[in-house]
Amino acid sequence: MENREKISNIFNKIARSKQIHEAVLMVENQSGDFSVSYGHGGKTIDTPINSASVGKLFTTACIIILLEKNKLSLDTPVVDYFDKQTFDSLHRFKGVDYSYKLTLSDLLFQTSGFPDYESEGGIVKRALSEDFHISTEELIEITKTLKPRFAPLGEKAYYSDLNFQLLGEVIEKVTELPMETVFNDFIFKPLGLTNTYVPVNDDFVPHIYYKSQSLSRPKLIKSLRGGGNAVTTARELMIFLKAFFNGHLFSKSVFESLSKYRKLQITMGPIYYGGGYMQIPLGTMMTLFLGKGELLGHSGSTGSFAFYYPQKELFFTGDINQLASPGLPIRLVMQLAMSLK
């Protein structure tokens, strides 16, 4: 009962914030015999939510499955899957063109050094005023106008949505199937997720709040495919999260090769990045060294989150739907993890 009360109090404090208009939280332990959920603003664990960058976990799962099927290798140059002219001068740093040296590993581990077209290329700013479709080719051209952060030597990490947009294209090229079909065949069907999908055509896409403004951006969300555009629910995200970290979709031992973490840019706060997912250490200055262990999973810019806390065998999924506060879901899960017994 003590944990239930703590979760309720922490969630209600977030929900009372003026900037939060709707929210949902689900917390379960490994076995599922402890399971609680809370909603605000009419949202429940079965209400559709934008996965946003939490959907990168879906992309990661597909990449791992293709690795296990020997359909690709992380050492393969990215340009092998694209027209070489498209990649020309995509990553030119201090006079050296690294574009053709980038590998799939650089994309998965966020070590490419690409700048982020969402925050630096004006995509988010433009999205506040209009809905629009944008192709991967256009996103590449925008990235070419921006300055790379470092040479892709595998030593540094910088969060860039282009990394996963390209991985989405690779998945489609390797399987010769559209992403919605691959995700459905590799993940959604095997796990029985009937309310999780990659939206196409007239499929429903939930609205997004930016401060007090409710935005409908189906064209843009359908464009940002590998970077995370699936629609899901907190309940089904919980099923996937457990499957992802328990090895139900692929060999659990694969995390031995994915668990090399590098600190992301300072604007990403306490987040490190491994092979396709975030790591957030809890015993740092940010928590006054009071926390133990780490959170593994992902958050999204719209307020979505899916994290596993191995220290206490707890899983957290949900959404606070607020584009103006992308760090809030991470702070919420950190507080929950540190408060529960």
C-alpha cells in the first residue's frame, strides 16, 4: 500500500501542474502481481498516445531481430543502403568527409556526430505553426546545412533523430517491406498488441499539447518513421517494454553488445545512450547521489516514456503529453524509481 500511495502522490503532483492537461502512468513489477495505473484529463491506460521517440525501441527491436537473422551487420556502411550522391558531404567535419565511413552501429549508438534536425534544423519550430509531410531525403538535405558535432570515431554520442530515420529506411530496404508491416510482423502480432500501429493513410494520430495549445500533426508524425511515430497505449507499451528487456522478441544476451553507454549532449541532462536505448544513472549529482542503479528505456519529446528499473524490477510506461517540457517525464520516472521500495 505504501508504494501505491507514493505513486499516486507523485503522479497527482505532476497532474496538478498547469501545463499538464492530460496524463497517464502505469507501473508494474516483473511478475505483474504489482500493477497500478493512474490517469488525468480523461486519459487511461487504453487511450491512444503518440510513442514519439519511445518508438525508437521498436526500431531497435527490429534491427536486433534482423541481426539475429543475419540479414545485416552493424559494421556495414550506411551508404550501402542509399544512393551515394545522397550521402555526399552529409557529414563533413573539419574538412574531412566522413559520410561514407558511417556504419549502422554509428546510427544505433548515436555516435554518428549528426546534428539534430528537430531542434537545430527548425522542424519543431515549424511544427508549432503547421502540419506538413517531409521525406527522409529532405531531412538529409536539412542536415547538410547544419554543422556536425564531431568525427564519428565511436567515442562520443550526440542525440540526432536522423540516426533512427535512416535506420527505419534500412529496415525497409533489407526486408523489402514498409515499416508498418515489419513492425506488425516482428513486434505487434507476436506480442498481441492490437492497439499499437504505425499510422498510414487515414489512421488515427493523437493530438499533441504545446503549452495550452492542442496540435494535430498527422502528416509530420507519419513522416518521422524510424525516429518514432507509432501510436500505442500505456498498457500495450508495458507489454512491449517487458518483452524488450526480458528477451521475448530476441536473445536477451544481445544486451551485452548494446550496453556500452556514452554521455549525450548537455541539453539531454543526465542521459547516456547505448545501442538503441537510453540509460539514466540515478547515483549522480542530479540526485545528490541518493539514487541507486539505473533506468533503461526511452522517453519522447511529446511526453511519452517507457523505462525499466532493474534495481527494483519495476517497469514504467505512460505519457504526459506536453511538447514544451520534454524533460518532465524523465524527472517523473526518476522520482518514482527513487521513492519506491
